Amino acid sequence: MNMNSLFWIALVLLSPILIPLGIAWLIIISFLEFFKGSNTYNHFKFVSTDLALKREERLLKALGASSEEFWDTQVQYHEHKIPKKTGGFRALNIPSNELKVLQKKIAGLIERYHGGKIHGCANAFCKGRSILTNARPHLGCEVLIKLDIVDFFPSVNREHAKKSLRFKGMPLQGTAEEPDLLENRLLEILFLDQGLPQGAPSSPLLSNLVMRDIDLNLSSYAKRYGGVYTRYADDISISYKSEDKGTVRKTIDTVDDILSKKGFRLNRRRQKLHVLRRHQSQRICGVTINSGKMTISRQKRRELRAIKHRLQVGREASMRETQVAGWDCFLDMVAKAKH
């Protein structure tokens, strides 16, 4: 009997053992691949207490914070209400001074690692961007669609933000007993139970990072049909140089669908959903674009002239001099803006 025959006989005899082992190995590999990149997978990467402490020290050094500051700062806010232009009040959660300092440090770290990922169409809370860069791309449009996201900051939850708390070369996973200790503490500092706190210095940056995928999808959608998309916080603007039948309805439904898949809601109330053609006042965040250049409405200009006159003659006015000076600076900025 030659060696080849012996090999096949041995393989047949051992098959009851080899086949189950092979199946078990495939199951283990598939299991690990399925969980790869998730928190569950990371829990397999248990580290010693010494290594976990070194990771904590590295994070604190990157933050520029002491251990006491990071762990002992109380998560405290006080509520402050400001009136909305559309009526009612907006509740702001203002962090304590100590918490605000720590949030700024964390925001600085996130900015260093992820700041470049903010989409170019996001114009709020970004250096070098403003309501003017938000309005400029829509100059000369035939139709302007203005939409609003319901409860924008509170809708950003902890799961949304976890991607922004992964720092290359600086893992946060800990020991088997406390694998998510550092990540959970960061989330505790940055979030309230109902989402991002309006008033925290870290919330604007996180909101823009969380919106990145939505911005990518909506920008691509608008571009595909010859349109332009921009966003200023929770205000969405999409415009088209020409309008086909069904364009507006299809755009609104697409925005609604993309937002809902990420856990956000489109505001369908009439006062929050506007479709403006050329014969109407096309205004984005206070900037009027009908004339082919950025300006403010005639109504607002007349109102400011009347207020200035009342102040000059010593009569009561709806604005203080400092507020009027602020408007003058804004008008000057708009006048000097590139079109």
C-alpha cells in the first residue's frame, strides 16, 4: 500500500474528529469578525490595571486636565430661557464654570482629531464660516427650500457621538471589570440624559460631527439633481437653478427620510417649512439673496432707520444703541462680502 492510499485512509478515519474541529474554528472566526470594531469586540481586549492606568494618564495629558478635575468635576447645569422669534422660549442648559472649562478641553481634543471631518456645507460653529457662507451658494436660484430639524441638540444622543471619542493611537478601553470607564466618563461630561446640552461649549462641535453622514447624503442628493445644499445648525437650505415638476416634494420627502434614518425629525409645521420662488423674499438666516447679491430685507432696513431716528431724538425705541451698532456691523459685513 503506497503513502497516498495511507493518507486517504487516515483522513477518513480521523474525519469524525477533524470535521467538528474545523466547524468550531470557522464559528469562532466568524464570531470575532462579526463583532470586530464594536464595543463587544473591544471587551475581548482586556488589559492589565497598570496598562489601563497608563491609558488614563495619556488621555489626561492630551486633555491638559488633572485626575481630580476629570473625575471629580460635578456635572451641574442651570437652566436659562431665551425668547424665540417665532414665540415661546428656548431652554439653554448652562454648565457650571468648572464643567465648562473641562468641556472646552475635551472639545479641543476632539477638534484636533476630528475637526477636519466636518462637512464643507456646515456653516455654523466653524471658524471662517458664517451665515454669509451659508447663503452665498444659493445666489441666483429659482426655488429655495428651507427646512428645520426638530429639537436638534437634544436629538444628538450618546450613541451618535461615540465615533468622535475614538482617538487614533490613544485607545480608551480598560480592564475586564471596567472596560468603558473612560468613554462613559467623557459621555457623562458632554451629555445630559436628553441629549447634547444647549449652552455647553462642546455641543456645537459634536453636533456638526454627528451630522457629517447626513450632510454627505443630502449634499450628494442635491448635487445629483443640479441643486445646492447648506446647513446652519438645525436650518437646512436646498436650492435649484431650475424647477421640474415634483422637485420640491421629492426633496422634502428625501430630507425627511435621511434624517429619520439617523434618529432626527424634520419639522413639518408650516412656519418651519418654506418653499420660496424668485418673486418671493428668499431669505436664509436673515440674509436676502433675491437680487443676486447678499443683503438684508427692505423691511429690516426701514425698521433700523426708524429706530436710529427715535434714538437720535431721545425717544423710546425697540433696540438699544449697542444693538443698533451690532446691526451696523452686520450690514457692513454683508456689504463687503464676496458674491
